[in-house]
Amino acid sequence: VSLKKDRSLSTLVESFPSKQPSHLMLRGDFRSPGPELNPGVIRVVSWEPNLYSPKPSATTAGLRTALANWLVAEENPLTSRVIVNRVWQHHFGVGLSSTPSEFGVMGSEPSHPELLEWLAATFVQRGWSLKSLHRTIVTSATYCQQSRLAGDATVVERDAWKEAKKLDPRAELLSRYPRWRLEGEAIRDAMLVASEQINWKTGGPGIRPPLPKELVGTLLKNQWNVTEDPSEHHRRSIFVFARRNLRYPIFEVFDRPSANTSCSSRGVSTTAPQSLHLLNSEFSLELSRKMATTIAKEFASEPQRIESAFQRTLGRAPTQEEQREVQDFMSASKATNAEKHAHLCLVLFNSNEFVTVD
């Protein structure tokens, strides 16, 4: 396969038949070619040698087509299970197997092997539909479990909950929903949605939102040219331009991995810079003010504004105790009404409940 440059784009073009056969390099030395090698898959994962069978034609050797067919073959035990495990990890914070890139003897065994088998088989039967797989998981009783005991639980429910926590202290057996923290990208998007500032535009080149002044002072010239259109700055995090040697601040403090290495699951830390960023960054302050302004335009009474702020950020109404605490804060503060509401929004952005999938 060679890279062919056209006027407007570069494409991969297969040279067939191949002019340079592959050899086993003796002792790994490229200057010592050994026996000639034929195309195939790694034997350790090739349970059926004849399953990988290229079908050459006049224009192609059929190698890539054969590999694609091998990957999605019904007899292949890996592909569907790896995909299902990754999707499960997306919804629960950890996969059925906690080592998503290691399904070999060095990896951890699935906590629920029968469930993994069933999901993988159903996934294939439904035409490898990721949408169907997502729907199956999020509509399951397991996904809909609470992660903590409800305040109005009965004595029997409390006793059952205590027993389950003894047997499954880390929720690894899914006796309850395992709480986990959102990634920095999802936290940023949630803040934009709550303040109604998100730009849902799709496609196009990556965007470069403004960076803090202290960070800009450390960069080389033209290393981060801010996107000229301000409306582009609030697009979803997936469109934020990614540099290998520069991570967007909110992504960095919330454990975005280095782009120099592959990462199957992110580490999760709890550090002071995370709270400092959510509390003091210009991004957080700007969205808090805009959210407060939007709420003030929609509702006239104080209780309605407080409830709206909770609904936008936490997806629920405030409890009586929370309502009373906010009212006390509003009464004691000497700031303007706009500043009080902005501070409330900022506090909610900094709450554990806002950044945690519960």
C-alpha cells in the first residue's frame, strides 16, 4: 500500500501484485531477512487458520477485505465482546472486565461472564447495531438501579441494602449502580447545556476556545490560534482541537490522558485544582452569570428561580433543607440579585452531584 498524492487530497492506493515480499528478520535485524512470510493473523488469536482467506482478484490481493471479514466473523470470540465491554464501561464507569484492552490470561475475568456472552451474541444477531446495544443497556433493571439508599426506604429495604454492601462493597457485582465521575469533556458539555450556551453544530474543523492568560504566556507563537467566531467557542467538547503537547485546562485537571499513548480506561483523581478550576476559572464564572440571567428572565419569584437552577444542573428539585439554606444565603448576602443567582449557579456547578453519575 502506497500513499498517492492528488491535487486536493491524499489517498491510499494498493500496489498489486506486491513488489516487496515480507520476510522474518533474523534476530530482529532488518539487514538479515529470513524466510518469506505469507499474510495471516497472529496465531495466538487465530483459532481457525482457514478463516482468514484472502481472495485476490485482478486489481487487489484482498488482504484488507479478508482481515475485515475475519474481525466480524461469527466464529471470532473477541471483536463483539471487546466492543460490548467498552460500551458497558461507557455507561457504568468500568467494564464487565476491568481490563478492556486485555482479554488474555493477564487480564481480569469478567464479573458477569454469562451477561457478557449474551450481550455479545445479541449484538451480532442485531446486525452489530450500537444503537440497539446502548438501548438494551440503558433500559435494563441494572442500569436503572439507585446508587444509594432512598431516604424513605423501609426497614426491610435498609436491611437488604446493608447486606448487599457487605457482600459487594465496591458494587463490582452490580448489586447497586456504581457511582462514577464524569470526564472533563462531559462536565464542560453539561455546564454549557445547563446555561443554554451550547452550540450543537456538527462537523467541520476543530475549534480553539480562549485559554487563560497565564497559560497563553507559556505557549509558542501560533501554537493555539483562538477561533475567530465566538459562537464556535461553545461547541461540544468533541470538537475542541487536541494537541499532543497541550491539553485544554478543564480536560487536564479532570484526568484527560496524554495523547502520546493509548489509554483504555482513564484514571480518576481528586485534587485541589479541580475545585479551583470549577470555582475560579473564567469559563465557570461566565456560564454561571449567563445561566443566572436566563433563569431571571424566565421566572419572577425567588423560589422558582432556585428550583430552576437545581433542575438545570442536578435534574431535580431542591429539598426543603436546601431551599432553606439557599434562602438564608440570599438574605445574608449583600451582593446584587444578579450576583446572588450567579453564585448559586456556580455553587451547583461545583457540587459533587453535578460531576458524578449517580
